[in-house]
Amino acid sequence: MSAGLYLHIPFCRSRCSYCDFATDVYKDGDTVERYVRAICREIEAFGPAGVGADTIYFGGGTPSLLTPKQVERILGSVQEKFAIDAGAEITMEMNPATVSAESVAAYRSLGVNRASFGVQTFNDTELKRLARGHDANDARNTFRLLRENGFDNVSFDLIAGLPRQTLSDWEANIDEAIGMRPEHLSLYLLEIHEGTPLAEQVRTGRQPKPDEELAAQMYEVLLDRLRNAGYVQYEISNFSLPGFWSRHNSKYWQMQPVYAFGVSAHSFDGAERYTNDRDTASYVKKVEQETTAEVFRETTDLASETAFLALRTTDGLDLAKYFERFGVDVTTKFEDEICRVRDAGLVEIGGGRLRLTPKGMLYSNEVFRIFV
């Protein structure tokens, strides 16, 4: 089984109001250069050599703030340490207005063959509320640049349930995205994370609390419109044209190994999960001194995680395979709990699989609690 590789690039031009990821505002080229040296050093210290990998994902942060030369160096370290499949999916997250025709062409020439960029909304007023560093035209222009430079696998991120966002606002976002026809769409309901500027704005009344009922309506709208436009839902928040699902992200839901490098990176080797330091300066210092910045490791509860991660997907949990692997008959062991969520319309059983219903995808945590 080939692994996935995740490379975390934390730098952003500004910090979005809702962001809870490990990010740093881009300050100077020297800081970024030192970080690139550190992540290359961490990759090169990985053992054993020659592990097979068929997906590489530059996430962030804003990886498109790296120069093509920096991306080339990181990929060089990856290719020296890992056996990369000739048909590997290589994804780079890009924020609108952080790329040019020259940089996009250079990334493509380096083998990057999938772009994922955070549109979030095509409404300029909503973008300002989120403190995004781009406007809607920047998103449209970035998509044009990607197409003109050979990217035929592009994903958009959109967020529903934004402060003061109406149902018609959301419908306009979906319609514009469908009209642009990216191969993949990741569509999320806004979550408020403690410690973010948005959480403070909601706490002090400067922004309204998310309307759960309205968010549910938005989710139903997107399911209907994307289905009619030929997109296939394969996970709670992810939709693609046939054949264009994210091979990298699917590794997480299928419990396949993903080796992650960079600040706050989370790895899974098939048995254990381990995590790097969340502070960028501390990460760099540790890697420079010790070649590793690991701060936490634990043995994975494979039975629990296999169940609830499978339930995130539209394929659901294969009950016979689960019994064969773990010796657990889910419908017997969790009979009362499953009856409860089935009566609530959150799950269904058919064809030997336990699946979330569309309503269950909205309230998935109620189902996941059964297995945690």
C-alpha cells in the first residue's frame, strides 16, 4: 500500500478571522527560507528510505507563497527519500492573488498536477468580514491562470453559514462555482473555534452566532444543485466530477499511512499517530538541532477510527469486512445506539453497509460518538 505525504507550509499574507490552523503571517524571505531548509532536513531524516508514496499534498497556510525554487527543493528532498509513483497526485493549496502566470507555470512544470484553492465565497462583502486577503475577481483570475497553464484538476473550497450570509447568497456562490466547472469542490459549514478573532467577534456581539437551521438549508441546497450538475458526493464535505476525487484526502478516511512534515504536521503510520510542534519557531529550532520536532505519539484505536472515518464517506462502513478484521458485529454490539440514530433518520443499513443519511451528514458527530 502506497503512502501519502503531507507538507505543511504555515505562512499566510494575513490571518483569516475563522482560522484555527497552525499559520504565521508572512514577514520576510529569510524566515521562509529557514523554514524550507528545516522541512527538507526533517524529510531527509525520515527512515527507512524507499517507502512508496503516490500522493503529495502541500497544505497550509499558503504554500503558493513559496517560490518555485523552494518548491523544487522540497520535492527534491521528497524524491530522494521516498519512492514516488510515476502517476502520483501532487496537490498544492493556493490562495487567490498569491500566484502569477509565471509561478503557476513553474509549479506545473515541477509536477504539481492538482490545485486546491480557498475561494470561500464569491461575495466581496463576506470576504472582507472573514479578513481574506483577496476579492472575488482574484479568485476568478486565479482559476483562469490555472486553466491557461495546464491544470485540469482544480478544487475550490467554499464555506456556508458565514456571518449574515443569506440562503440566496449561498445559492449564488454554488451557481458561480458550478458555472466555472472545477473538477472538485470542498464545501464546509462554518465552525467557530475558540481563540480565533471570529469567536471573539461572536462573543462580543459584533457578528451573529451561526444559524444552524439556515446552515442545514444551505447544505440541502448544495446537495441538490451539485447532484443536478453532475458532481458526485464521496464524503461529507467533498464532491467531484467522476474520477476526480482527492486521492490524498481519501487516504485519511481509508486509514492508509500518511507521513506529514512541517510545523503541526500529523502523521499516521498504520498503527500510531504522531504530531509535530505547533509553534513555527520552535519547530524550526528543534529540527535544526535534532532533525525531529515530534511532541506527541499515541497508539491508534484502529477499530474506533476505522468505523467513524468510513462513515464520513458515502460508501459507509462495510459491516462484513469490519467483522472480519476486528471480530465485532457492529449491529449487535451497538444495537441500541444504532437503533436510536436510525430512528432519528441519521443512518441507514443496506447492502451490508452502515451509512449516514443526508440528515446524518449534518449531524454526523451524533453518530460518531457511538464508536469513540
